[in-house]
Amino acid sequence: QLQLVESGGDLVQSGGSLRLSCTASERTLDYYAIGWFRRAPGKEREGVACISRRGSSTVYADALKGRFTISSDYAKHTVYLQITTVQPEDTAVYYCAASILGLCQQVGVRSSDFGSWGQGTQVTVFS
């Protein structure tokens, strides 16, 4: 059973930093690409970043590139999303998801490429 659990969401002041974690079941990172997505109130789910199996490559959403960094720790079977200079617009539920494709697609971080999803973690940015 492939399991994904997000953590690290919090209330954070505008301009601060936050690191989200996605802990996967054992050996998941050997086979699956892991993506980060977010859904803000009243908006569609948006792809943020993707890391390929074993951390071999990364893909970022063009609009968000620069403030988001995705990384992984194989020993901890965990994928991280570092967010810097957070803005009120970053307020959303953040989800991680796994893709059987194994490699992030250069066309973008698309929900349709991911089949297993975590429960989400809330990030709220205040000014």
C-alpha cells in the first residue's frame, strides 16, 4: 500500500520561510516521482514542483520557480518542499502525490500524472 503523509503546514508571517514534509511508505522513492500541489480557496489545484524517482531530476511550475525548492531524503523516504519569502497568495492546502511514471515531465506538474495523494497540510500566511 502506497501511503503519503504531509506535515509541516503552519501559520506563518508574510516574508518568512516554511518547510513541508511528505513521508512515503518504504521504497516508494525507488519507483515513483513525487509532486507537490496546492489548492487555494476558490481556486483550482495547482502543481508546484516534482522530483523524480531517487531524486534524479526536478521540475518546477514556471510561475512559482524561484521561491520553492523540492528535495528528498532517501533514508527517511521523505520529500520536502521549502518555501521562502512566503506571501499571502501562498495560503493553501498543500498536497503531495506519487506518479508511477517515475520521472517528472518537462511539460509541467500535472495532476493527471499522479495517482496517489496525501491528505494535505494547511499553510496560512498572514501579513
